Amino acid sequence: MKSLLKKHKINSAGICKIEDYKIKGIFNENQLFQAGSISKCLTALCVIKLVQKGKLNFLEDVNNYLKNWKIKDSKGQEIKTTLKELLSHTGGISCSGFMGHKKGKQMPSIIQILNGQKPANSERIYKKYGRGKYHYSGGGYIIIQKVLEDVLGNNFNSIMEKEIFKPLNMQNSTFKIPRIKIQGHRNKRKVGNNIYSEKAPAGLWTTAQDLSKFIREIQLGYSGKSKFISQKLIKQMLKPVIKAEGNFIALGFFIMKDKKRFYHTGFNVGYRSKFIADFKGNGIVILTNEENSKRFIGTVIQRDIE
């Protein structure tokens, strides 16, 4: 693996395989990395868990959950949107993604992010497109972050710790800012570690080992072997909603066009990642601290699982 990293000019990577529901560390599996948009997958499972507990409903108007902010259209009119639409990027919500914030700078509150007010550095979040069509929206996941905090009366970090990390024994995962030496890179140059107040769509720090535990639990749920989540809800979560990016989008996850595998990618400043898994207990997780690692990730996937 070191020779492959050197060939592709990658500073560091964390890699794990899942084989017949068993996790196998391949390289640096306990190193923390930013996971970028893979954060959305954990957010989605948290929503599913709260649906199972009866605290949320996929088809409820999200505005009924929100306390001091509402989803509106460009004219300021409140508009109905459901969690199912937000999770599947079909709610017509603005703001595809976020760049994060430099360490030491003032961090925006969630309301400032939603309203596009400084120190937020992204557009305001509102219903920009027609409902029912695919428009990738990190903004929709900021709304979900606000829903979770409003409904449960707690901060997002604590919610994820209670609902996801502890039950799945993800001991090295966090949405807080960890004290670590690893830094993000762009074409071998250090770019540091941006900080993400936009936690639900982009703020996860995790290891290949922990992320494999998360994926395995989904696979166990799909096969009816999980004590954590119901088979019915997992199958609902992974059911394709609409065609997207040459494949399908489900609730928080992309589904391959053959409908036999699910996956997600992640990209933050200085980091790139991907996982891909089937429904039978097999898969691979690759995390890197190099933006330009798409070819490396593809090579590892092709070599190890295809």
C-alpha cells in the first residue's frame, strides 16, 4: 500500500474491507480523517433511528419540527418539505455544499448558515428548485441538523454520540474538532484542516475502522440481523427514490444502477473519501487527506473488490 500511496502522491490513507460482515484493517485503519459528505449517511441513519423511536416522521412537514426558522421559497413564503425529500436531495433546496472555515476565524451559528449571513460563507438556504427532482443539497442537511437539535433539545454532536457513535461502538468518531497532527493536502501541499459548523452534511471526523462498523450495521439491518435498527426501515432507507448522477439516490445514500451496491463519496478541503458496499456483508472504505486522490481511490476499489 505504501508504494501505491507514493505512486499517486498521497500523504496518508485509511483503508478497511468488510468481508462476510467481518471488518479487516488494510492500512492505517485507526487514523482520523475528515469524511466530508459521508457525514450525510450518518445523519440519515440518525433520522431513521428517530423514526423508529416515533420522534420523527418521513412525510411530516419539516416546518412543523422547526422552532425559530422555517423553510421558505424565494418570495419568503413558507413551503412544505419532508424529511424524505431532504434526505434524497429532492426537496428543491439551495446550496450544494460547504467549504468550511479556517481555524481561528469566527464560526457561524446554524441560523447564520441557514440565512446566509456572515460569518457563514455559503448562500442562504431556501426552496430554490421544484420539488421531486434531484438537486444535490448540503443545505437540506443543514435543515435536518436544525430539526434534530430542535426536536431533541440538544446539540448535534451530543445527538450523534448518543444515537449513533455509542450504540455502534464508533469510539474514534466525532463531529467535534479533534486534537490531531494530520492535515489536509491539495496536490501534496498542506492546506490545514478547515472547521465545519455545517456538521450534518460535512463535519464528520472518523476512521476507516469506525466507518466500516457503521456500514456493517446497515448491512446487518438489511439482512434482518441488526439489534440496532429494523429491517423494514433500513430497506426503506436504501430504496431508490430517483435517478441521480448515473445511478440512483435513496435516503442519504447512492445506489448503483445495478441496485446491488450502495455508496457515498466525501470531499472537504484537503480530504477525499469513498465507501462502496453490497447488501451481503462486503465492502470497502477509503479515507485520504489529499483532495486529488480520486484516481488512487478508484485503483484501490478496482484492485480489492471489483
